[in-house]
Amino acid sequence: MRAAIFRGVGQPLSIETVPDPTPAAFEVVIKVARCGICGTDLHMTADEAASYPIGAALGHEYAGEIVGLGREVTGIKMGEHVTAQPMAGCGNCDPCVSGEPYWCDNWRSMMGGFGEYTLADARSVAKLPASLSLSDAALVEPLAAAFNGVQLARLTKGARVLVLGAGGLGLGCIFWLRRMGCGKIVAAARSDRNGPLALSMGADALITTVRSDFEAELRVLLGGLPDFVFECVGAPGVLELAARCARRRGVVVGLGMCLKHDPWTPAVAMGKQIRLQFSAAYSMADFHRCIDVLAAGAPELRRLVSRTVSLEELPQTFEELRHSSHYCKVMVDPSNRSPMATAAS
């Protein structure tokens, strides 16, 4: 089969022919229909201090069809459409039993969505209803990551909210925040490129963080400083900006994965007695919640996908995304051998 392999920082992804996967006892083989490119993929292939292992098959935002079953797998049939948490645990501890393998002491990553086939732990697989397309289902993983962060915030009804970042993660947060009864929501980013997308997800406005009167404009739009700030960028300096913008006794939720050293002044948050909450991963319950919402009809979420590319186009597209591309969410279709990209429907 063909798959995208990480060959080192500074090198483009390598499309290689590798052996078809063979499932272990509790694993399944999934024929990948779509896999999204995540900001984490970009971050962890660009930093020597925190990168994927050389030779790793990447891609973790995927959906597809079951084409192979391990000998101990039950409750899953060949041909079923699924998505999966891209990880496995021991299968027996409390986190694993509760559908949260990320918190297992023996947690391990299971990627490979940028390939024609990938392995998944059967206990981390979520079946999809017939009404949900595989292209839409590839949005479940990033939506679940956003949903986890929004849940951890412990929102109050009618709260004023600032979302820093208008990429896929920030837009996913806006989607959930609007559904959970927040009051005014302002998105902020370095450019206003994704302004229409932010508004379609439920934001009341998008402003740029580079403007000199950013904080003053934020107060005007929200009627005061925000009760909750969601940091969805993952770059040095943004966490301090979030703390500076939050009201006294406000809440800052960190979802962006910053892999670089980030010197900031804790007194900015301490002086306001801010609650700082970080968010990582998700649960199977989060996956099922996202599946239900997508299956019930949330057409605005399809607008997140701005391009679908083949495996052959992936390395070049991946490098373009490192340099401020105008795309939002890019999907990979491993079955497409055409060298031409397709526009999102």
C-alpha cells in the first residue's frame, strides 16, 4: 500500500510503498476514505525537540471502512464504516474501560491515516450511521478535540467569550460554544481571512490581533472583557495574550499545542486569579456526541473543508500549509491517484 512517511525535520513527507497492515488480536484494519491534516502534524514535523519518530506513518483525523479483523475483535463487522481515536491503551485500566485510552499509563499512538490502510485498536473504534458520509466523518476527531476543551471550561450561560485562533480548532470551539448557550463570541486571529467561516460557526465578530486597539475593540464588542478565553493557536506569546484579555477571575483554556519555549509572566494571570485549564485529547463519549451532531445535520461544518488532495499532492500541500496557506481544513483522499486537487463541495 501507499502511505505518507515522516523522514525527518526539514524534509517533505515521503510517499512510499509499505507492507499492508496486519491486525493484532484486538486491532482492526481500516481502508481510509478521508484524513484531515492537523496543526499538530505541522508542528511535530518541524521541531527537532518534539517531533514524530523517523519512519512514522502520519495522519490521525480519519474515517473509513473495516477491511480486517484481529482474532479477539468482537462487535465489529467487515465493511462497517468507522472512525477511531488514534490511540490504544492496555484495555483493562479505568481510563481504558471508560473510553479514555489517552490517560492509560500504557498509552500509545496509532496513526497512519495518510495511507491507504491503517490499524486501529478495536476498543477505540466508533461506528458510523449510514446517514453520515465518510468525508464528513473525518471531522469527528478535530471536533471532539474542540468539544473536550469547551466542556472543561465549565461554561456559564450567556458568558462572554474570546476565541484566539480561527483555524480548524478555533472554529470548532466556536461551533460548540454557540450550541452550548454562550452569549457574545468574538474570534481573533492574525488576519481576517477566516472571518466568514467564524461567523458561520456562530461568532458575532472576528477581529485581528495585530491592530493597535485590539483590547479596546474587544471590550466594545463583548461589552467588557471575556469571561472565557480559548487559546487555539499554539504559538509563543498567545497564552499570555489570553490571560491579559480575560476578566478578573476569568477562565483561560489552552487547546493550542505550543512546542516551543514560551516565556510569559504568570503574574498577569495570578493578579486576576484566573483559572488556567489545559485540554488534551477526548473520550469515546465525545466521539459519539460529534457523530450524532454531524449525522443529525450540521451543514456549516462542511465549510471547514476547503480542499481535498491525493496522496501524491500531500507533501507539497503539507509544506504550503506551514507558510500561512489560505486553506482551512485540508483532507487527504488516499484512494485518489489523480495528481489534480479537487475543490471542497
